[in-house]
Amino acid sequence: MRVPGSKSITNRALLCAALTPGVSDITGALTADDTLAMVGAIEQLGASVQTHDSTDVFRVTGIDVTADERRDSLHIDARQSGTTARFLLPVLAQRPGASLLDGSPQLRQRPFTPLIEALRTLGAVIEAVNGDEGLPLVVTSPARGGCLSITGKISSQFISGLLIAGPLMPEGLHITVTDDLISKPYVTLTEKVMAGFGVTTTDLAVTRQDYRPASFAVEPDATAASYFFAAAAITGGRITVEGLGQHSIQGDLGFVDILEAMGAKVSRTATDTTVEGPAQLRGVDVDMRHISDTAQTLAAVAVYADSPTRVRGIGFIRGKETDRIHAMVTELRRAGIDVTDDGDGFTVHPGSPQPTDFDTYDDHRMAMSLALLSLRSPGIAIRNPECVQKTYPRFFEDLASLRDR
């Protein structure tokens, strides 16, 4: 199996390329709702984006947003994309003109307050149109940069967005995280993508620098791959995902380490990762704060283990596309599975899922995770399957292809 390009890398690379006065080629990119939201946003900024040769190659001609002579207000719609909104907000705070940032009703419910407060500290003027510190937001007065303290407990996307904008700030940027940084591998990922476009960061600090044009290759998406690694674990089958090997820069590939602890056999080469499921999976107790996007995947695997599985450290995913802890607990219970909501996570007790039409809460990861139950349990249906368009448009086709092999 080869899964689509990483959403996280694609959106970071698109924005870095847009901030480069020159032409960059991004290969292996993901084309899905979230990345098309970023494409639309950077085009609004003034960058040019062309599909080159194939749908997974973007040619981006970037601009110097700090020298943007347009004084009229921009209106950017981030749609449902949290990365687009949270990465764009600090960049918009570098424009001389005013900018309105908005998104879907779902995105309007997601938290932005720490990022808004951080940018205000750096000199930006930001108005929450509805007075609740969420989207829509109007941004004026460029941020000057300097030293900044921010919480890391709500979303690593705040820190990633600030880092991406940091080289544009006259005083550069030095970030101090005041508490535990969740999803830390995603911040490391941001720094590596920035380095691919010529910007150096050190200990969450970056000086005033210029992004440089690049030819940037996007890895396959490790979070998307988790569903197929899980499929092998659930069925006792074997799968190799191409393009994700020992040198992957994505933290979510660590999901296979959890499967290994559950009894799966895992092997890695420089270019591929293979998972072979055991005759019987074991329950585990794991802290998933750094790979929380795979927590729902693990919940589906845990149903077929021989003992309970406890997932900890992920209380912050209640602020994602939906309250993912509540949603997963609710849906597995509807299928007759004993699941407890532990506040910062959940505990799944093994069982046999009953035929169920699952709700997805318009959350792509709910749809893809719950679909895995159909590999061993009959009568599983997914409502609103179109929500996978957000990050993996061909997911159900790829899942179906495994049944035919």
C-alpha cells in the first residue's frame, strides 16, 4: 500500500513556499479538503499555485507578505482546516493591511485564544468579531516579534504557526512553552519543513531570515497509514506501507510501536514499514499525547485484544473536529463495547461489536477508525462517509482493495 502524502507536511510546505519570493515545487503532496483550503488561503495572500504534471505536484510562486502593498482587507476562508487557520493567523499578522480569517461552523468552535494572546503580546491587533476569541478574526498591525511565553497544552499548531511566521518578524521570535508541550513531534516536523526552505531554528527560536525556494518532497501520511497498520493487526494479516521508513520525520509512525507492544511483528527498512498481526492481540496501557491523531485507530484495534487497553494523556483532543474521546466512547458503546471515559483518555474492554450504523460527527478520523471494525465484524456501516474528503478522499476505495487481495 502507498497512502497519500502527509497532510501535515503538505500544508507546512505550501505555506513556507508561499512565503518564498520565488518558485518552489512540492512533490508527493496531498490533494484533499484540508490542503485545498491552504492552497486557497495562500492564493488569497498573493501566491500563485499551479498543478504541475500530476495532481500530487504543486508549483508555488511565493511573495514577500511583509511588503504587500495591498491595503484592502483580505478575506480568507480556512474551511474546516485547523492547520490552515492556525498557521495563517501569525502570517496575516505580518501584513501591512487588514485581514479577515474565518472558517466553517465546526472550525469556529475550536480554540484560538492562546494564539491570539501571543500575537497581541508581539504587537498585532486582533479583533474577535463575535467577541469570543474564536473565528472569525480581523488582524491588523504587524507583529514585531521578540520573546514570547505560551501554553503547550492545548495545541502544538499554535507554536508551529508562530514558528513559521517568526522569520518574517523584525525582531525574530523566541518561544518559551510554559507547561507540557503536547504533540511535540509536530513542532519538530515544522522545524524540519522550515529547514527545507532555508530557515534555521534553534530551541523554538528563529532570527529574521528569508525563506528560499526549494524542491520539497512530501512523505506519505503516517496517520493515514495507521489505519492500514491497524488493519493488519486486527486481521492477523500483513501489510507494507511504502515510503515510510526508518528515517521518516513524522511522529505518528510511532503508532507501530504500540502495535508491536500488542503482539504485532514490525519491521522497518530505509523506505518501508511492515506490520504483521498476531494470532491474538494484547491490551496495553499507553500515553498517546504525542501521537493523539492515532488514538481513535488504537481504540478500534483494542476491541479485539485479550485484555483492556487504556489510552492516557489525550484530554486535549476534546477540542479537535469533535470531542473525540466522547465521540469514540459513545459510538463503541452503541456497538455493545464496554468503554469508559477516563477524562484524559479512555479504556476499551474487548468485545464483539454488534451490527451498527456509526455516526461520524463530521470527523474524518471517526469514520476511518470505526470502518476498521468491518474487517472482522459484520453489519458495520458508516454514516456521512464523505467526511474523509478532509484528508483521505480515496480511503474507502483503498480499504476495499485490501479485501480483494
